[in-house]
Amino acid sequence: MTDQPGLVNGKNKILLFRLLENQNEEAAKLVFQTEHTFSYERELERIVTKDGTIISVGDLESSVDINALQAKDDPVAEMLRQSVIRGKKLELWELNVDEDAANEEGKYPAIYAQGYLESWEDIAGSEDNPEITGTFNVELEPQFD
């Protein structure tokens, strides 16, 4: 009987951030993350010929949609907001910190990307907890470790 893979718990997949210009500093976690979505897309152009359809494959486009509850005095949230305002390049890691996911060296699986936050929103509804949302656009291709 073969081993079946276990389920990944979404709460164990976290995002870490750092300004690219601050590579001598540690990456930091945005607090109160509620969800994020790592998306990969390629535009496919379908060209109909008399012999059948040919597909032309476009470049990879990746992005990460970020949602979190607003925290008081979170320096990472402020850094992310300022990165949009000032057009600063960021580094992002999606880290799976599930204790069963670590390898023999104690390292967790990660996706690494560089890019820019396209948007950042501070949402303050009257009946809900204030939230922050953003969209990170990946430059080039994400790296998997």
C-alpha cells in the first residue's frame, strides 16, 4: 500500500515580506493574515487552421491576493502600504510552517518571488473588523524550494 499525502492546513501557509533594498534585514510576517491566493496564469491564443486548432502559449503571469485584519502598529502593514505609494520592489515568501513539512535540515517548503504591490486597501466597515487587502504582482517566475 502506498503512502497517501496528508492535507495541508491553510493556517500553516503564511506570507513573509521584505523590501528588496533591505536584504540585510530579516523578512517579516504580516500579522493577522486571514487568507491569500497565489495565482498563476498563461494566456493561450487559439489559432484555428484548416488542419485543426493550434495553441500559442503566452508568458506566465503570477500574483498574490492578500487579506488580513488590521492590527495596531504593525510595521509590516505600514511597509507594504508605503511600498505601493513609493513604488518599491518587494520580496515575498509563502512558507508552509506545518511541523510535518520541514525537511531533514529543518527548512520548510517555500515559494519565493520578487515584485510590486499593485494595490493596497484599508477597509473599515461599520459592522466588521477592519481589514487590509492587496495584490502583489510577481516579476519573472516564482521560485519553489
